[in-house]
Amino acid sequence: MSNILEIKGLTKRFGGLAAVDNVDFDVREGGITGLIGPNGAGKTTIFNLITGVYKVSSGNVFFRQKDITNTEPYLVADYGITRTFQNIRLFKNLNVFENVLTACHASAKYGLAESFLRLPRFRKEELALKKKAMDLLDYMGLADRKDAIANGLPYGLQRRLEITRALALDPKLLLLDEPAAGMNPDETEQLMKLIANIRDRFNLTVLVIEHHMDLVMGVCEHIVVLNFGKKLSEGRAEEIRGNKQVIEAYLGGEHAEC
Amino acid sequence: MDAYLEGILILSGINLIAVMGLCLLTGFAGLFSFGHAGFMAIGAYTAAIFTKMLGLPFVFGIAASAVSAAIVSWLIGMATLKLKGDYFCIATLGFGEAIRLILDNFQGLGGSRGWPGIPASSTLLNIVILDIIGVVLIANLVRSRHGRNMIAVREEELAAQVAGINTYKYKMLALVISAAYAGVAGALLGHYMTFIQPKMFSMVKSTELTIIVIFGGLGSISGSVIGAVVLTFLPELLRVVDKWRLVAYGMAVIAIMIGRPRGLMGGFELTPASFRKLFAERKAAREIKAASRLYSDDDSAQGAGR
């Protein structure tokens, strides 16, 4: 299997602090890769660097062998990388349907004059967009909530809506930032199944940041561990589970015990 | 028609055009501007150059006013749209005042004494036609993918960006379109008054436009339309209180904003569909009420039987 994303020597400095320090890892096409590490390890910063929200200090990001380091976020999305946020960022005052419909915009080609005058292509493509949004909501089980205002949804559904919105862009690579944060074990398990289903149904590659070890160990085929901005280890779930360094990073070293 | 009433209607129609543009920028793209009178001034003077100096028909004057205001707004946008919300607002304020002061000191177009003798080409008819076209175009735009992208920028800029929306482009688009509307409004104003003066396009005018948009409700086209008409008529109705007129105007606006903090329409639109929905909801509520009354009647009957 080829690599869809390659990260080489990625570094981000905020003043004197290196939040991400010379990190290398690859994401295999079609897989589910987990990115784990204690708080402040630089996981979300890596997402922000991949999607162009932050400027890279040094190093490179390659997407399908193409250098996309420091590309504007909207272009990164055009290439086929979308993400969700740790602190959910929905279009709060819009309803569920509008949230997804807005993100479908890239599937339509009609121009400005055609929208001003409601020309035939506008009508045709709008219908297709609405159908696409509705199909996605159906698949994600949000169809019965389509008129609800996003801000008023229960927390779990807001997360689900954010994933739906990301899927509306037909991504090749989906970055999920702590999708199970604040969920109980039951919801987490549902989410695990959902992530695996989405991957198969939409032919995606998934890179997921997570703290819930059950979720990471359950669905991720490959895991990358970060600590203090550096890569600590990577490998299959079983390898990571037994890795002494990883256990130390999460639970503290033997010498730190008291 | 009564000339006085016609005059107020014409002025509301002119305000409506400027407000429509600002409604797109502030209500949908979420950018506040306190310099739109500057774009009106550019439109007014450009149109006057075309009709009075060059003797061209009014249509050309209107087209030129839209184009000139759009070009200037594009230049301003390049310099300021990278700024965050409040800073952009301050920059537009500076721009509006700069335009006024430039016109004040530029003697070629009359300077601060003003420029009289502009042909009286604005009529109620052509203003109403332009109003209808203006409202329809904006209403169509906001219900297209381009309009939705602008709303996304207003709602959550970062999420809009990672959803593949070029936020800079859509802010620029909203600014340029709104400036073109303001330019046309300026042209109509000049050709109604037959006299233009930089003082007419001061910050007070910009503020008035923004007040109308907020009064009508951000993100509501029908709100802006109603707001433009109501707030142009209001000072005239308040002539009965004589010198307290502007005080009463201010108090009326404050009272309405306290009563309806999200503006007159609060983001809702007056469309056939929204009316149908409203009636359907009312009907459903009545039925639920009737059903519950039936149920409680049942209950009390049972209680009496026992």
C-alpha cells in the first residue's frame, strides 16, 4: 500500500518552544492511523500544520507525493484533506441541513452570474447539492434532525454533524481531532464502528487523534505516539501496547513513582 | 401623488438600495462597515461626471457609479480585508472620512460648496424598478452556494476555510457587491437632489445605513427592506415633536432594539414558504391545545364519575 500522506522533519516553533519537533511519519492509503500522546504533545498542532492553519517552521508535508507545505487551508481542502476540530466548530446558527449543504459547495460549478439570475444550470446543480446533503444526513442518521439549529444539538450529534460536514467535501483523507471527547464508552464504541464504516463506504484514509485507548486500539491499524513534540514510537496496536517508553509517557516513569 | 410623500418614498427607495448592499456585507458576510457613505459619494460624483459633464444618458451614469464604487472597494478590500472584524470596521470608517475630505478639498468638482445643476433624472418609477432588481439579485445570491459561503464566513471563519471556502475571496465579493449598490444609491441621490455636496456623505450617513441593517435584523433581506422604509419615514412622522425630533428618533430605535434584540425580523424572511410554515406551526399548536383540552376534560369527567 502506498502512502497518502508523508510528514518529513516537521517542526513548529512558537517563540522558543518547539511544539512539534522534527517529526516524521507516514499515513498509509486506505488505513486508519491513530495519533496519540499525552496533553501538549503537539497532536493538534500537527493537524493545524497539515491543513495550513499554522505556518510550518521547517520540514515538509507531502500529500500523494505532492508538496503541500504551507498551503492555504481552503486549497488543502480542495486537494482532498478535511478535518474536524477538538472544540467543535459548526456553523452554529444554521440548521443541520444548511451546515452540510454549505460544505457541498465544491460539487457545484455554477458561477456568480448564474446565481444572480437563477439560470438553468443553477437550478440543476442546486437540486443535486440538496440531494447529496440529504443522502449524507440519511447515512449518518441525522435526517430526522435536519431542521434543528446546530448549536442546539446534543454534544454527540454535534460531533457527528461535524464529521458529516467534512464528508460533504468528498475528502480522500479525513483528519479527526478527538472525535470521542466527552463520550461515554457506549457512544465511543458506536463511533468506532462509524469510523470504520465511513472508511469503507467513502474509500477514505483516516488519521485520528484520540485519548480513548479503547477507540485507538480498537480501530487503528497503525499508531504514532508523540510526547513533548517528538515522535516517541510508532507501530501496530499490539506493539504500542507493550512499548515501555509509551507506558512511561502516559503513566510516568518508574523513578517518578512515589 | 403628493410631492412631499413622493419625496419621502424616493428617499426610502434610495436608502433601500444602499441598505441592500450593506445587508449582504454585514448581515450575511458578517463584516461591519462605517464607510459606505464614501462609496455613495464616489457613485454620486462619478454619475454626475457622466451625465452633467459628458452629457451621457442616466443609464450610463448609473452603470459607471456601480463600476467606480466597485473598483475603489476592491482596492480598499485588498488593503484591509486581511484585518480581523473590528479593525476592518475602523479602516472603513477612515476610508469614508478620507473620501469626504478629498472631495471637500478638490475644487474641480465644486469642493465643499457642492456641485449644483445635476439633471433631475431620478424618478419614483426608475427607483422602484432598481429597488426590485436589487432585492431580487441579492435574494437569489444568498440562496446560492456563493451566498452560503459568505454566511459560512460569518458563522465560523476557520471552519469555512477548512471546508474549502476561500474566505478572503468571499469577503471581497461581498464588499465589492455592496459597494456597487452604494454607488448606485449615490448616483440616484445626486440625480434626485440635483445637487451634491461632500457633507451629504459623512459618517452620519454611513451610520444611518448600518443602523437600518441592524434594525431590520442581521441576515434578513425583508428586515432590511422594512427597516429602510420605516426608518426613512420615521423622522418625517416625528416632525410633530419639532426640535425633539432626533431625540425621539433615537429613543424609538432604542425602544425597538430592546423589544426585539435580534432586529425587527431577527434573521427571518417574509416568503410564501415561511408563511406556510408559520401557519402550519400555529395550526399544529392549536391542535395540540385542543387535544390536551379534550384529554383534561376526559380526566375531569372520570374524576367526577368516581
